[in-house]
Amino acid sequence: MAVDRTIRKAIAVGRAQATEVIKFRAKALRRRAAAVKKASKRIATKRAAPVNPRLVRAVGATATAGVLVAEGDSWFDYPFNDVLRLLEDHHAYDVESVAHKGDPVEEMAYGLGQLEELTRRLEKLLRQNTIPKAVLLSGGGNDVAGDAFGMLLNHAGSAVAGLNEQILNGVIDQRVRVAYATIISAVTNICEQRLNRRIPIVVHGYDYPVPDGRGFLGGWWLLPGPWLEPGFREKGFEDIQDRIRLAKRVIDRFNTMLREISRLSEFAHVKYVDLRGTLSVGANYRQYWANELHPTGRGFELITDKFAATLAAL
């Protein structure tokens, strides 16, 4: 797929950010090198005590399906269960994560905090003579859901009731699309500069939610919620089936955008995971959806299996 002018500009921004982060990390690595030199005698003479083999066996075999580096939102950083935990525990990967619950993809693209930390993790792996199998990116849900979700909707009583196409286009097909192109470009260039190769990047869409008003454990702690129901209620949509239908269109729009990003000629190393239809939205949906945006433990298992299938094919 051809790359349009806006995406070319986003790719250039990503490259510039990668250069900025590498420059910042170069200073940090020089300080580290000086610290190693200063402590060289102590480092050379003080050897670590050998690890008891029984302690190693207690945490599992040293073999691994591969090392992954992850940047993202709450699907990668969720209490008790998330995709990364299950990739380690159910699929034998080792994961280096800089994901942080609540982060929008725009923050990942332009804030540079996660990108700098991701670079630090890559450097640490390189010192261990390890090249990651893939970089996982998760983001976009926080850019669409939450306090501003109602802005995507025209009032139920309006002559143009339903999704506002202009705003939806501006948020998903422009803002989130450009942010994804930027962060993918930045991560790609970080890997090229640090590892001298392109590492596969795995991105994913979201499954169809049920906007029933449930938040995290009743709506407290760091992931309160609900994230969709207040917007629907504000715009007069009371019927749950109407809400499900409209939310489905938003998710389809997001997935279409992300699939097209992964098909750009510049991003041949990017793999897109389609998670739609994995979790039920029927009468038993509470077995798979813990709340409006996050799966249950069983739901995360089904989601993670699809990640694992994509990784196995790399």
C-alpha cells in the first residue's frame, strides 16, 4: 500500500524522535562506561556467588520461546491478568515491558518516556547478547474511550443520531493513525540503530465491548471506568443493543485503520493481530469481559492465544 504525505511526515517525526532518544541514551551510556571503568577493579575481583541449581529449577527451565519487548496500555499492564503475563506463563516467552495502564497512543508517540525506557531495555538485552523476537505495541483505546467518548456521538434524538463521522474520522483515521505511524517509525529506527536490524513489530486492535456501565472492580483504583456508558447516556442512548451496535462500528473503524497501517510499504515488518470475535458479546459476555474495556482472566487467555499464534509464525 502506498504511503501518503501525512504518513510520510509522521514517519519522519518518528525517525527524528528515535535520533533524539539515541542521543540522550548515548550520554547515559557514556556515564555508565565511566562508572564501569571506575569500579573495574571491584567488578573484576568481586564475583557473584554461584546460584543454587535448585533455585533455578524452582522458577522453571532456562529455555524460552523468545524475548519480547512491549510498550503499551492496560491490555499489557492490568492487575492479575494481562497479555504479557500470559505470554510468559502460558507460552514460555520472556517479556521486557515498559507498558503503563492508562497511556494513550499519542503519549507513547510524542511523550518519549516509554520510548526512552524501551531503548534502555533493548540496550540491556544487547549487553546480555540477546536480540528480541518482536516488539509488541498496544494502544488507542484510551484515545477513543473515556471522558471524551460522547464527542463521537450525535444525540439519539437528533436527525443525524449515531456516530459523528467527521469527529470519528478526525480521531481514528487522522489523530490515532498518525500517532501509530509515528511510534512504529520511532521503534523501527531505534531497533535499526541499536540492533542493526529491523525487529518485527506486532500491533493489535480491540474486540467488541459491551457498554454496560461496569468499571474496574466497581469503579475504583487506577482503572476506574466506566469508559463508554457515560458518553452513551449523555447522548440519550439507553438501549444496550444500540450501544453495542455503535461501539462495534467504532471498533471496526479502529481495526480497519490499524490493518491498513500494517500494510504500508514502509512497514512490511509490522504484523497486525485481529482480535474481533474472540470474546462473546452475547448473554454470557461477563465470562469474557471483566468490564467495558478489559477481558476477564479467561478472556485474556483467548486474546493471548492469538498473539502467540502470530508470534509463532514469525
